[in-house]
Amino acid sequence: MARLIQARLSHAWEIFGASAFAWSRPLLVTALAASMMLAGCGSGTERATKAVARFDAAYAKRSYWVARLEINRALRLEDDVPEYWNRLGRVELALGHYLNAYTAYKNALMLDPRNIEAVQSVAELSFSGGSQDDALKYADQILATQPRNLRMLIVKGSVALDRKQHDEAREIARKMLAIDPTNEAATILLARVDYALGEQDKAIALLEDSLKSQGDTIPRLVALLDMYRARDDFAPIEATYQRLFRLRPDDADIALEYARNMYEYKRGDLAAPVLSRMLRAKADDPRIEQRVVDLWTSMGDVIDIDQLRGLATSAGPELRVTLGRLAIEQRRFADAIEIVSPIVGAGPVNPANVEARVVQAGALAGLGQLGRAKPLIDDILTFDRSNPNALLVRVRIKLAERKLDEALEDAQAIVAKTPQDSGGRIMLARVYAARGDPAMAETHYARALTEISGAFDALQAYVAWLQATGKGDRALDVVRMFTRQNVDMTAGWALRGRLCAAARDANCLQSVIVGLTRLRGTDKLRRDLQAELDKLPKPPPMAVTLTPDQGADDFAPAGTAVPPPPGGTR
């Protein structure tokens, strides 16, 4: 736009410049206004150029947030320069903002459809985002003129592998290695093709050999780790993580994923020191502590409180509170009190100690010391009358005292304030059960599952209630429904497998084994379930071909009726 205005004004000045002082006053004002417009546009271009220079300097220093700020400043001044959009795409990629990067590069393509950097990046980002057709379209656009372009060849090869076109994927990988025998992406692609075809040892050997000859790299080690995890082979998994740590000792993502894997293998003794070291190194980043909290919460009773005692001594308040809650869930009430005692403090309740005091009160209630728990909860609710965690503790106290009307009022308040909190829904169902109203109890258990995505704690509570009330034959239908809605949750499939084994239902066990095949790191669970299945009489042939998210009824012999879960249709 600035260039267009400048050209038009220059032309006007050539025509009328000689007689400028003969113009009338209105014309003079108009000319001055146009000149000011020109000056503004010119200074805008200059400011954009300076912002781009600052971007380049910040990007070179890996100050990506500063770089992002500067290139956005340039784009606000001039948004019709494709290279500016490319720069924005680069920094968004560096920050891990892949959707933003895709948008930036698409803007560059709108301005310049032949922009090579933008075409290649959109191809790669399209593949990462699951848009395989777009990925192929843009990759082919580059390969039409650059048939040896390795970046676009790996896009085509990866799409072929995803589509199970193994011969094509292998051919592309070999073509890439013919161009560059040391190409890492081609080696990984070839190994993944071998692994997909069942040649696991060959695939792993290929990666290990390339690591020996070319040295450890993150992409090859991650690919190797995926293969070891799929085989459920603990020793090489742990060894591969140690190699990753040597390359990236301060990488929080690697540390957290390592801890998750160790917990899954019941090796929390290995996870605890890694988390402790990471928390010390990242003490100035509160987001890291929250990620550890989220990890512990998701792992539930897998967490061994004893293994984390050392970590608790140097942990921040939020970590201590989370550990205290985990201890309560594991019915280790005295441990919960000990963990939070350093942050409970003296004096009145305040924002810094309120959640620690809730844990303390909950643990005292768990120990049966209601006389000590009640005044603590009263103080907390005087400070924050709608604190849902405190209300949960008060509901437990009221239930123990058989003050069921008061318990119901509190439970209803929790659900009204935090409708997506499964703990409140579970407690409300328990209050109704205590009041002798099983229909309402079941209604709220079922609502927790249908209205809160992935509420595994509600599933466990519902199943336990069904079994305790002589309705255990319906528990399997409830769990089957849950796994259909949460096909990626291993814990749901594991519970379904336990119920299938308890019912000695071969078809049901087979359905769980198939459902688990799509989930990484479930080899051991599948082997255990297969061992249970092998103890049972061979089931009748399956009537249909299945996808992993289908339920046990899909595996039943033709003509077998499966009752719907309570409350209506599936």
C-alpha cells in the first residue's frame, strides 16, 4: 500500500509541482495531507524493517518470545510481505505453537503461492495435524521441480506408512538413503516400516546400529523408545531414557514422561529422584510444579507416598497438598497430616494455608477424630464458605454423624458450584445411598459418567456400589459403556478386563485385549489378560470384524442379546 501511494503522489507532484504556489488554499491543504500520508507510510515501512532486524537478532539468540513480539509488530505495519509471515511461522514453530505456525505459513502462501519455505512447512504441519491429503498436495508441489527434496520425501513416506502402504514407504526411505546414506529421517522411516511389518528385532537393530555409527540423537532415541515401549521391555526402556537424559539433562518433558513410565512399571523409586532433580532445577517455573501435580493426580494409587517423602521436604505448598491428598486416598491419614503440617501454620486461615488445612481436617476425619476435624472445617468455611474441598470433608463428617439432611445440602452445594468435579457427584450419590434412596444414588453415579469426561474415579465408585448392593451383574455394562466413550484410557480397559476375568467371560476378555492393542505401553496388561483367557474354554467364533472402540457385545456370537445399561440405550 505504501509503495502505491508513493507512486501516485510522485506522479501528481511532477504534473503540478511547477505551479504549486498558484494553487488555491483547499488544494494546498489536500496536497499537504497527502504528503503527511506519504510520510506516515514511509515511516511505517522503516519501523517494520527495524522490527524485523530486532526479530533476527532475538531469534539468533533463541529469545523466541521477544522475536515473536517483534515480528508481530512488523506485521501490524506491513502485512503484505510473505517473508515476514515466514519469520512468524519459524518462531511459532520454535515455541511449539504449531497451529499458529500453520496459520502464518498459510498467510505467506496466500501472498506468494510459490514460496518454498511456506509450501514445505505447510506440508509438514498438515501431516502433523492429520491432514494427509493436504500434506501430499504440498509435498508433490515441491517434488515436481525438486524430486530429491528430502523434507518432502519424508512427508510422502510418512503418509504412506500411516496408510499402511508399506512397500511405498520402504521404497521412499531407500530412495532417501540413496541420496543421503546418513539421513536420520529415512533411517527412522525404514525402521518403522520394518516394525509395522512385524520385524521388530530388525527395526531395533537398524536404529541401534545407526546410533552406534552416527552417535545418539533425540529423534532416533525417541523412535527406539517407542519400539521398546510397544514391546513392554523395561530394561532397554530405562536405558534409552538415560541416553536421552545425557543429551537433554534439563528437559522437563523427558523427565515427566520418564516418571510416568516408571510409575506404570511400579518403579516409583526411579521416578522420585528424577522429579526431585527437575523441581530443583526448575524452581523458578511454577508450571513445572503444576505438571508434577497433574502427573501424580493422574497416576492415583500407583504413587508410593514413602518414595516421595524426601521430595516433600523441599516441595512447594501445592506439591505438599497434592501429596497429602494422595495419602488420604490411600487411607494413610497420619502420613497426610505429617506431609502438610509444615505449611498449615498458626493463626487464622488464609489463602496460603487453606488447602493444607483442608487436607489436615480430612485426614483427622479419616482417623475418626471428628471432634478435632469439625472446628478446623468450620474455620475454613468461615473464611471461604464455598470451598468445595472443605465441603467434601464436612459431608464425610455429616455422614459419619448420620446428619443426612445436612450432608445432602452440602453435597448439592458442591455439585452446583463445581459441576465438573467428580468428587462432588460421587459424594452426592453416597449421601442418597445413605438416605435409603438407591434410585437417586444410581442417577447421580450415572450422571457423573455421562456429564464428566473420563471420570474414572466415578466409574470405580459406581462399580463398587453396584457390587455392594447386589447389582454386580450390571457393572460390566457400565464399564463397557465407559471404555467406548474413553477408548484411550488404559485404566478403564484394565477395570473392564478384571470384571471380564471375574465373570469368566471369554468373549469379554477377548474384546478388551483387542481394545488395548491401540494403546501404547499395554503389552504387559494384554499378556496378563491373555493368560486369563487361556484358562477359559475357547469362545465361539466372532461374528464380525471389529474396531478397538467396539464393546464386548460386538464380540458375542450372532444372535446373543446384551442388555442395555441402566437408564436407557447406549
